[in-house]
Amino acid sequence: MSQDILLQFLQSTGLISPEQAADIAPAFGPCHLRRHELLLRAGQVSDEYLLLSSGVVRAFVHNTAGDEVTTGFFGRGQVVLEPSSFFTRTPSPETMQALTDCEGWSLTYQQMNGLFHARPEFREFGRSVLARALATLKSRMLEMITTPAAARYEHLLASQPEILRHAPLKDVASYLGVTDTSLSRIRNAARPKK
């Protein structure tokens, strides 16, 4: 498995040079998940920081009625992580499951802390990645409140088309905060007319 995506990720903030990235990359180990395999189960403490090089992962919780609600999708080039559990060492409220066969590069919590202490450039990189993730989360929260469902669907289609190819429609609907029926209407309206 090529480390190209890992090296690009490490250099993505401009805080790590190509030489430093080449030195840091061996700390990450290859990770392979089979379709439907769980990366994290609700109630477990997250111990894996995974950069996906291929495949799709879904995060979900169970609502008060016991139904699964999709909280996130992760694709190529994205970090799969439940940050509250990973960084505070507390049980995760979310489950993370591979929707397809997946490959990527991972670090454990202990390995990440070792890099943070040993490599100041990695510590600054980590802060930058977390700041971007926080901004993305805030944008998603606002989008769920201020943007019509059809526009949320179009945004998902434009930004992560692989999700719509691999995720069951019920999972996409719960992620967008709509019913399966509403999603079907939105998809039909978005299709080009013949």
C-alpha cells in the first residue's frame, strides 16, 4: 500500500516539510478493514486515529427510540476519529463501521502522544488538523439548521459523491436529517430531466 496519501496529508497544512513527513510516516501502520467491520463500537474507548486511503466508513449512534442515526461519513483522504473518546480516554457514544473494504494508515493514542512530544512540527500539525475539523463540524451544525434538505443533499453529492455510491439510502437520509421518503423526492427532483 502506497504511503503517498499519508505523505500528502502530513504536508497538507504547510507545517511539515517533505523530509519531516518522510521521517514521521513510518510511525503510522497500515490498516485494513473489511466491509461491515467495526472500527469502533459504542461504549469502547477510541484508540485509533485512521487516515483513509480507500473506502468509506460510517459513524452512527442510536437515538432514544433505538434507531440508528448516521452522524458522519468518511472517505479517501479523511481522518476517521471519534475525538472526544480518543483524546479524553472515555467511552465512545458512536459506532464506526466500514461500508466498503477500506485501507488506511493509523496511529494509536500512545503513538500519537509520542509524536506530539518528540516532534514539535507534528504537534503544530495536529493543532491545525483539529482546528479544521472543529470548523467543519461547526459548518455542518449550522448547515443542518439554516440550509434546506435539498441543498444539503446537493452539497453531499458535490463534496463526497462516493458516499452516495456506497451508503444505503436510509443512512444518507438520517445523516441529512430527513426521512427516506423525503430523500427519494429530493433525489428525483435533482435528477436531470430527459
